[in-house]
Amino acid sequence: MSKTWLVLKNEFLSAVLRRSFLLTLVLLPLMSFIILLVVSGIQKSSGDANTDALTDFFSPKVESSNLPEGFIDLSGLVKEIPQASQEKLVRFDNEDTAKKAVEAGTISAYYVIEKDFLAEGTILYMRPDYNPLGGMENTGAIETLMANALTDGDIELAYRVQDPLNVKEVSLAATPQRSSSNMLTFFLPYIVTFLFYIVILTSSSLLLNNISTEKQNRMMEILMTSVTPRQMLTGKIIALGFVGLLQTIVWSGSGYLMLLFSGQQFALGDAFKLPPSILIWGIIYFILGYAVYASLMAGVGALVPNLREAGQTTTVVILPLIIPLVFISSLIQAPNSPLSVVLSLFPLTAPVSMMTRLAATTVPFWQTALAAVLIGLTALFLVQSAAKMFRAQNLLSGQSINTKTFFSALFGK
Amino acid sequence: MSTINVEQISKSFGAQKAVDNVSFDVEPGEIFGLLGPNGAGKTTSIRIILDIFKPDTGKVSILGGQMTEEKKNKIGYLPEERGLYQDISLDRCLIYLATLKGMDEHEAQKRISEYLEKFDLAASKKKKVKELSKGMQQKAQLITTLVHKPEIVIIDEPFSALDPVNTQMVKDILQEERARGTSIVMCTHQMHQVEALADRIALISQGKTVLYGTLANVRQQFAKEALIVRTSSALPAELPGVSEIEKTNSHNILHLVEGQKPQDILRELLTRNIVVEQFEIALPTLDEIFIEVVKNKGVSE
């Protein structure tokens, strides 16, 4: 049996049979499942059969007071209070009576419509507490009141002025369409981004951990009388890549099952339908992204005497992996902006960024292909460099390294 | 044919010359002592023999030629910096390492069971390696060195961490291996073990071979012109041909005048009717030779 295969088999089994790995593998889907159960429980009890329950869970509505608000009209524009706002607004003639009503607890706050409202649009909002972020929750009623006043009591016209557009997006792309107003559409690119980030990071970190543990256990010298450094590196990279893939499959598989389950609860519709090509690109970008970061981590592992010494260098190495997370909003909201395109083509940020874009929009084929080619070439270079660093002398020496020595070694200096 | 043939190997790390023109041979069925103080270049020499490091100059021939993947499977190595996978069970660890030496898994399992019995470790085979004592781990490492019936065994400090019972067991095993025809290279600082086991030795100091030959030859080489003499009555204060008489608790050491033959001294003692209980040429111990050579080398450098 080939020794590379023996190394591969041993590394794979050692990694997946570790208690911590099994726990992470099972716990993450289990926790998501529990959250889902709780959310669907809330949904059922409120009788609300759409995804708003999910939205509410992640960003709950600000609690608003049930008390009406008062207003004092100094401009003389308000002739009547529209039907819909009559329970929400109470007219006062002057500020003193309004203040007393606030103190007595009959109204929660009051508005003062200034004399020059028509020219300036100024309305003072007087409330007893100070809450700059949570305030103005009841402006809907006053807006309707003013719109109604400005349209001479034509309430339909007032509503149209208040909310002139009702845009419905229709994508011309051939890929399945997702409702852009659905909260799940909003979350999906985030989920894909974080899943990709976690899987690439954990599986390549596993490699660094593995190599430095072997060094600490003083196994290297014994191993090197049986296998060559290249056999060892190949076996380890492939084995831990499979571990990462297994993790991805289990996590996304249970994610899929959860969606199936929640589909009945949530009335999902097309919200979660992703183009099937994203799965194929996902596998390609995972393999390439993993090859890039695993080689870098293997290089660090070959040079450092133990895991503690690896800290600083590892941080620098994984920095490009974090960049897409920093720009995640830009990537999702403007997936075809120059920044997004650059991030998804630059080989070190591309694996995660491109997946984010693919989950957020339709990416031109040439970009996905070019990114794959660029990451592929980088991976090829880095695998070669890591193999060079994976020499007996480095593996057996216990010298500490810094980021500079690592990059010098990486570029063969 | 020598199993290991080391020819004028040199290796530097930066400005440091770790091995400088070292040569020696190891024959089948012998225990070869590779000796030297710490940092002398023994480990680097061994790593070159094992093809872990490439020499800058010189060459090594193993089992009649260059090192190959197949030949690696015929070598058992116990390094000084030894270790085992700590987080897996003992038998899994041993089986994995044996399969890396080209053994089929079933065969490895069978032979490892035998060794575990022999080394009194059978009860601990399902325990994690980190749960074993240092001595038990040392025995486990010996199993990985020997389980694939290697033709060459290279073993660094085989007796460290072993109690006298286990030390004797390892000595017996090394002798069994020698009888089987295995070439054994043994590095140790325990000179009495080398005296008890080794057929030939090489002493390396500061990267260079400073002594090489059979144990008897080396000791002969360092024999001072002195005699160990034990008599039932007191020795006369002066004897012809003797420059100094040194008294110890059990015997006298007679330092001879240069060129003086020991037989003449014995004849003189017998003529004087002194009852001689012990009369032998004083050969230095390996410890003494080691210290002398290493110190002189240090002084001369």
C-alpha cells in the first residue's frame, strides 16, 4: 500500500475520531435546529405563516407605547385628523395642556407643528425620555396627518404622496428567482460567506495544528525514516481536505434538511432556491481555497517549533481570508461593484468573496472562471513552496520564526 | 559486505561544521558503538546515514548501495528525541508505525501482540499513549524499532528511563538481534554498557572521528605502561624498572619505566618470593579513554 495512502488514512481517521471534531460536527447543526424549532414555535403561536417571524427573531420591533400622542398645530394647516389616526393623535391648543397630559400619562409625547411648517417643514417632537436611536417610532401617524393636511383631506392622495413607489423586481436572468424582499434572501449570502470562511479556516488550521503537534510529540524523526516529507505533506493535505469536505457536507446537508423542515413551517416559496451551479462552484472554490490556505498553514507548521510560536504568522496568513468578512455588506449590497469584483478575483480573497457574490447575485461566467484559474495558479505555487519548506531540516529544527522569515521561505529566499 | 559504509561524510549548518570527514563501517551481526560527547555530531551522522539529511561531501552506502524506499523498511531507528502519537491508543499507534515500515496490517497486529506480551505491555494496549509511564513508552518505542525485523537497527540511548530489570531485557534483546545477524549501531553515554555489548566503536568529537576499532584494540591503544598487582605481602618500596608504585584499597598500580617489559617485573617479584595473587596489564576503562580523548581534543583545539 502506498505510504501516502497510509498517511492519508491515518490523518483522516485521527481527525474525524477526535471528540472535539465530532462535537463541532454535530453541535452546530443541532444548535441551528434548536433555534429553528424555537422560531417556528413562536411563529405557530402567533399564527403568522410567513418569514416575518425569522425577521422578528433577528431584529425585533421596537416596543411602542399604546398611548396616543398629542399635537399642537401653530401653522393652522391641520383641518381634521384622518380616520386611521384618530386613536393615535389628540389635538391640544397649547403646550401647557399637552405637557400636563404627558405628566398625567394620558399621552406619551406631543408634536409642535411650527408656524412656518409650509416653508421649513419643522415639527418639534417633545417626549419625556431621551432615546436618540429608538425614538420617532410613531411618526407614521403624524406623517399621515401632515400629508392629509397638505392634500386638503384627500386621504388616498395623501397615502400615495407618503409612499409614491411600489417597486416589484423581476430578474431577467435565467437562474431561479428569489424574492428580494424576503429576509431569507438577505441572510443567505451571509450564511454562505460564513460557512465558507469557517470551513476553509478550520480545515487549514487543522493542518497547522496537526503538523505542530507531530513536532511537539517528536514524531517527525521517526516518520521521516519511513516516509518522505512530500509523501507526508500530500497525505496530510488531502486527508484534512476530506475532513473539511465532510464537515461542509454534514453542515450544508443538515442545513438543507432544516430548510425542508422549515419550508412547511415558513411558506418559503422560491426564497431559498439557489442556482444549482453554485454547488459546483462551491466545491471548486472550496478545493482551491483550501489548497491555498492549507499550503500556507503547512509552511508555517513546517517552520515553527510549536503552535504558540505560530500565532503572529498565522494571523498574517489568514488576514486575506477575513477581508471579505470586513466588506461583506458591500459584497452583498453591491455584488457587481468594482470593489466586489476585485475582491472576488484576487486569489487570496476570491474563494470567500466569489461565493458571497454567487449567493447574492448572478456573476458573469468569465469572472467565476477567471477567479478559479487565478486561485488555481496561486495554489500551485503555494503547494510547491510548502513542499520546499517541508524539508527535514525545517521539520527537525526548533528555531522560532517570525513573519518575515516565513515569507522569505515562501518565496524560496 | 558491510551493511553500512560511511565514507568521509561532512555536513555544515551555516558556519557550524557538524560533521567533518567521518568514516566507518558496520558489519552484519555486530553491535557498533557510536560514541561522543553531546554536540559531537553523532545525531547528524545518523541522520545522514538514514537519508534524512544529505551530506555536503562524502557518501553513505546502505546494504550495498544508495538508500531506497525499500531499504528504509529494513531499518529500525530509535532516535534520541523520541516520541509517539500521544492521543491515540497504544496498539493503533504501533500498528500505524509498523505499516509505514511496509508491514501488512494483519501481520503487524500479530507481531505487535507478541511484543506487547514480551514487554509486559499487553494490558495497556488500549490505553492512550499519554497515559503510559515514561518507561512503558520507551518499551513501546523499542517495539516500533524492532517489530518489522530490520536488518539494521540504529538506536540512540537505548537504556535511558529503564530500570535495571528492563535494561537487562533490552540488553538481551540486542544480543538476540545480533545473533540473528542484525547490524546494530548504538549511541550511548553509558560506557559500561558499550563495554558489555559493543564489538567495535567509533568515537566522534567535534565532528571528527578520533577513535575507531575493536573495543580490545582501542583499550590496548590507550594502555599505559602500568601493571595491576595484588600480593599477599607488602611490596618493596622500590623495584627495578618501576618508576612509581601507587597503592589503592585492593591493589597496587606499578608505573613502569619506558621500555620496561612486564615479564621482567613478574620474574623479579617471583625471585623475591612474593606471593602474587593478581598480575595484569592495566588497561584503561572506556570511560577513562572517553574523557582523555575528549579533553585532549578540547585542549589541542
